[in-house]
Amino acid sequence: MNPESLSFIFLSAFLINNFVLALFLGLCPFVGVSAKRDTAFNMALATAFVMFVSSTCAYAINQVLIAFDIEFLRLISYIALIASSVQLVEMILKKFSPTLFRALGIFLPLITTNCAILGVALFQTSRGYDFFQSVSFSLGGGAGFGLAIVLMAGLREKLELSNLPNITQAAALSMMLAGILSLTFMGFAGLGTTA
Amino acid sequence: MADLDNEQNKVPPLPSSISLISTLGVVAMLSGFLVVLVYEYTKPIIAENQRLATERAIFKVLPKANSYLTFLIKEGAITQVDDTTKGELIYAGYDKNNNFVGLAVNAAEQGYQDIVKLLYGYQPETGCITGYDVLKSTETPGFGTKITTDKEFLANFSCLDAKVNQEQTGLINVIKTVRHGSKAKPWEIDAISGSTITSNAVGRMFNKSGQALHPIISKNLTLIQSAKQLKRGDHGQLN
Amino acid sequence: MANSTKKEAPLTLDIFTAGIWKENPVFVMMLGLCPVLAVTNSVENSLAMGLASIFVLVCSNALVSALRNFIPKQVRITTYIIIIATFVTLVDYIIQAISLDLYNKLGAFIQLIVVNCLILGRAEAFASKNSFTKSVISALGMGLGFTLALVMLGGVRELLGAGQLLGYQIFSLNFEPWVVMILPPGGFIVLGSWLLLINYFEQRKTGQLITQDSASHCTVSQPRS
């Protein structure tokens, strides 16, 4: 597959260089919100949506910054963008879909400080993706984040009924599980390249 | 609740919009000022660091070179530019007597983990790729990283055939990586056993770069060879 | 320690040492995990990231504390974020100027310091309510604790994954390095192991586990809601 093609970029962000398990982005919610599959899924939806919105706006802002040669303001503008997107998404949800708001609403403030959102914007800038590549990248990233967090939630739900020693409290266990998940995802490396 | 801070016992009046906006404005200006200050101060240092890094790589792949000139390849034409131009740049090395000694060309390709970037040495007169410097790679340590150190792999590049065909539209032969131990032709690359994906990436990137750039270089070779003699602004002297 | 009324925390050594172990940002509060796992594949990277984080932590908390009486409550989070982003941009350029090589190794994670919950959380919980000196001391403590955690992780990962520490060969060259330690799974597993170890000793000592709650610390509550 052509490494610059949209499908490869999506695949890379989704599986090969999974945002959580390979690039270490979005770990705070990954550890904190993955106790139950339903909440994890809702969190993933909210995150994916914000990721998509921020990524497209970040691309636009970056073009403006380059045009005016004020690239040193990039970080500040990205973070302002993310904070406002989250606020915007919250308002839109509240107005148009109160049910969805009740399900996802509590996660939205958490998403502002989610490394994954800022990570998408920064990575797509440093790799120089054009608009469609950025969209593909953010969609893949959102899907990858969702996959990882739902997998983790599934594992943790199962383990709730097991007899684990006390010292494997939430965080230590999550880390070990994440490590094993990450190992399995390493199997995707080299996918899509011609042998 | 102890009456420790009297002012904070009363509910403070909602600050006017002006006060909110002016606070944000002041903070924004302050931060903008700080950033611009540090940016302007560090910009020349960073540019110098980048130039030194590029230079180091160029002199590593063109050991006989004493100085270099930068060229931009755009739409089939080659023009001399300075270091800071963006685009597909190639570097021509010249020895002490301003004789052309070779070209340093960039190449990149998706490897095992992420993109691998190389700068390779190319001798247009003989059509040989003579070695490379790894600029950026996040390959698996001990496996993909062997492209920097593995002597057998590096021996592939004493002269990798990348000759341009007669019509100057591409290379005579497709450069490709073959299984470890089965290299038969000078345009094949013997892969590192246990690190096929990274080795394949190296083969693919040389082929891609060669097919795209070497014909253009051929067409403009005299321009590059004599550029130094024209004594247009040069840089990178190793004195 | 800061208590629930508006009294300022007394100036004791506790403010400094709390951040180093008892309230260690990584092992106890589980904050700022993204850079922790990404850059700890060698001790050199860990130290660099730790120092960069200390710089941003101390400077931003100092500024927030200095301006705490001038920032209206409604815009405080936005202001804090602008201040933090400024210092992160500064440190980004400073590192590029010092060593391009180091900058390439740390990559985008320098800029990701801005979403490190540790810094924003500290500004919100401590610097906005306490004097300049106390805020700086607390920030220093937290920063050192963070760096300590990073180096603990980086040390194990580099030692097992490459047989080296800071580039110096520690294990003999016959040692077959556990490359997985340098790769992403290794980061998770080493952190998990440290947490297990710390929990074990803490349980033996006090019969209780150190509480680890990450999500709550990262909540950036919007002023209006």
C-alpha cells in the first residue's frame, strides 16, 4: 500500500501505530474510564468526535498561521481551539440531543486535557499531512482509541469477578493489561507494506 | 467557617465583561511577548543547528567533498538555491579545487514502525549509489537499526547500480531488495536476515528516488558540475 | 497542607517533600502518563523530559500565583492554559536551540507537556490559592517527584532493553537485551511492575494501599457549568 494513501494512514493510526497502545496518547481516560464497556464506548465516541472536529479546525488554523508566518503561536492556538471545540460540542449536544448529552456529557471536560486530541493535531502538522490525510488520520486515531479502550474495558469487566491479589489495584492491573494488549498490537507492524 | 478573610465572606459582584476581556487580553499579550522574544532569540541558533546537522550528513556520504551547494528539483528542472528553501533538495559536493565529487540525495519510505529517512550519496557519472546516512528512523533496536551498522548490508552500497536508461526517463534496472544471500546483480540489495521489512523499505526508497530524480539529474548534470566554477555564493567550507 | 477552608498552607518542608514521594505525580496521582511512557526508553530522555516539565511547572505556577488576585474566577482556566502553553512553547524552542538531536528524540511530547494534568491541576489546586514562594516550592517538589518517577522507569527500561545507562554499557556485551523493554509494551509493563512493587511495600507498612485516582484530577471544570 502506498504509505501516503488515505487508507494506509487510517490503517496505521487504527492498528499499526495505535494511538493508545503504540503512541501512548490518551492514557488518562484509558486508565480512568475503562472500568465498564458502556462508559468506555461512550467515552470513545465523544473522544473520536472531538478528535475529528479539532483535527479539521487545526488544519485550517495551521494554514492561517503559515500564511501569516506566526508559527510560534501554533501550540497556544491549538490548545485554545481544543478547549473551544469541547465547549462547542457540549453546547451542541445539550441543545440537539439531550439523551446523548446525558450519556457523554460528563466526559467532555476530561477530553480537553486528553493528550490524544492535541496529539492528533501536532502529529498531523509535523508529518505535513494535507486536509484529506488529516481527516483520515484523525478518524483512524479515534477508531484506534475506541478499540483500545473498549478492549481494555472488556478485559477489566471480566477480571472483576476474579480473585486477584490486593496489590493489583486498578492502576497496576490496567498497566499490565495494557502492556499485554500493546504486545499483541505489535503483531500489526509491517501491515500493508509489500514484503 | 472562620472569619479569616473578610473580603471573601461577601459574594463578590460578577466582574464586568470588560474586566474579563481585559484580563485575557493582558495575559495573551504578555504570553505573546514572551514567546516572540524567545523565538527571535533562538531562531538563528536553531537554523544553525539544522544547517550543521545537514552538513554533517552530507560530508558523511560524500567524504571527498570540501564544500557543497544546494539545488532544488522542481518540475523536471534544477535550480541553485540556498539552504533554507523548502522542497526536494539535493546537495552537490565539491573538493578543494571546486571539482564536482558527487551528490547527496534525500529518500524516505515507510519502514516497520514509522518513516525511515536517509541521505544517500550518488555518483551520476558512474550511476552508483555509494552509501547513506540515516537521518531519522524509529525502527526496532537491534533489528531495523542494523541498517546503520550491519557490515554485510552496508557492503551492498559500495556501488549500487542506479544507472539512468538511454531515454533518460528512468533507471535501466529496478532496484530491489532480495532475500539474504541471494544477491546476484549490482542493482539488487541483500536484505538483513531478521529485518526484512526495514531492508525492503530501503530498497523501495532507493528505487523510488532513483526512478524519479536520477534522470532529471542526468539531464542537468553539466549545470551541477560547473556550478562551483561560476563562483556563485557558496557555503559549507570545511576550513 | 491545603485544607478545605480558605486558609493558606503553612510554609513547612512538607510542601516540598510531598510532591516527591507521598503525592508523587506518577505513582500516586497517576497524572501526566502520556510523556511518562513515551520518553522513558532511556535515562537521558527521561531526564530531559523531567527538566523540561520542571521548567514549565515552576514558571507557570509562579506566574499563576503572582497573578492570582488579578484573574477573575470565570476565566481562570483559560488563563492558566494560555500561561502553560506559553511556557511550553518557550521550552520547545529552547530545547531545539540546545540540542536538535535531543529534540528529535523527544519529538512531539515536549509540546504535549501542555496537557499534562499535573501542571494544570497544580495551578488550579495550589498556586491559585497560595503565595508565590509556597507555590514555587510545591511546584519544585512535584517536578522533582515527576522526574524521579521518569528516571526510575527510564533506568529499568534502558538497563534491561539495552544493557546501558546513560549510554554507558553496564551489562556485559554478552547480555542479550530485552528489546521489548524499549518498545511500547515495555513501558506499560515496567510502570505496572513499579506500581505493584510500591503497592506491596505500602501494604506491608500501613495495611493500606496508596489511593490512585487519575480521572478526577484531570477534570477541567468549565466555570459556567
